[in-house]
Amino acid sequence: MDDLRRPTHLLFDFFGTLVDYSPSRTEQGYPRSHALLRGFGSTLDYDGFLAAWSAVSARFDRETAADEREFSMDELTAAFLTETLPAAPTEGQVAGFVAAYLAEWGAAIRPVEGVAELLRTLAGQYRLAVVSNTHSPTMVPALLDDLGVLDLMDAVVLSVDTGHRKPHPSIYRATLERLGLSPADAWFIGDSAAPDYHGPRRTGIPALLITPADAAGTADTAPDVPPAHRIPSVHALPGLLAAVS
């Protein structure tokens, strides 16, 4: 089928592919994080806290957009607390805020329905890995463990560990090196065109873009992705794999 041939490894994006989530840093409720900030000595009210957090986050995002270098939650939080506390934050304060914030941000993350069973089925025929952009070195492995599929993964490769985020080529190369693969031996599956389709393909890895069926009729954000490289959900993957030789 087009340039796709049967792979030995399947490389999955995580957020938006295996789990549903909101990328917003402010729409989830953060009462614990705000209370912790006030306990550290900040005088910001809740709206002021969200505004300050958004401003610092946006600055980090702009810097990342320029060179695709990844930043950690510790780095972001240290900068935020430095700007909002009367004294320089301690390591304990940084760690405490990161833990509280990630717990509240991640509370709305939900696995795609049936995804654990799908991964267990695929693991009977293919080697699996997750390659994810994330600011936390622990969140994705913990969520995979909660799903009961962490032990199915040959590798969990994270942008915060490699130093660059998708679509920077180094994260795909690091994945191939860790798994001992040539690019043609894998498929990359994800829901965002630049990091999960164009990025892998520039490294030589065949890729599939998840384009939900309910997006039909909306503006196509990836018009240069051919129909043969699109699937409506991760659950369409077994059928496509069965159709290639």
C-alpha cells in the first residue's frame, strides 16, 4: 500500500494518540497548586496565578518553537516561582509545585477506549515503543503503567530526556538507536502532522496520521498527507497492517 511495508516495530505518539487530554495549561482547575503557591509566600489571587503561569509558559514555548529544545517542568516552575515569590524558591518548593500541578493537569487524561487491549493484541505480533513530547520524565511512564501496558514497551523515549522535542530529528534518531532499528523497520503513529508524520518521514520512518472521522468537513490541517497515510483512529491500525505485505 503506497510506500508502506510490514514493520517490525510500531512507534506511538502518546498524548492525543493513546490518551485523550487537554493541552491547555489553565482550563483545568488548580486549587491545590494555587494554595501551595500562597503557602510559599505569594500574594497572587487565583486569576493572577493563572495569568502569571500563562505568561511564563508562553515565554518558554516561544523559545522552544525557535529551536525545538525541550524544557522540563522543573525549569519552567523554577522560573515561575522566581517571578512570583518574595524569595528565591528552594528545590523542595519547585518539586512540590511540580507534583501538585501535574496531578491537577493530568486529572482529566483518559485512555482512548479499548487502547490497552489493542496494544496487548499488537504486542503479540510487533515490538512497541512510545515516543512523546513531554516536560516531565515520569508522567508518561506512570500513565502507561496505570494502563497496564508499560511492560509491553521496548522503549519510552521522551523529549525531556533527549533534549529536543518532535519534530526535531534527534528524538527519532535516538529512538532508532535505542531499539537498534533501521528507519524502514518501523511505523510511526500519531495525531499531529508535524511531530508525528512529517518529522518521522524526514528521518526515513514511514508514518500514519490519525485523522478522526468526525473531523470530516472541518478545515484540513494536513492537506499534504495522502489518504493512504491517514487512519481515523488508532483502532484502525490492525486492519491497515493486515493489508500490507
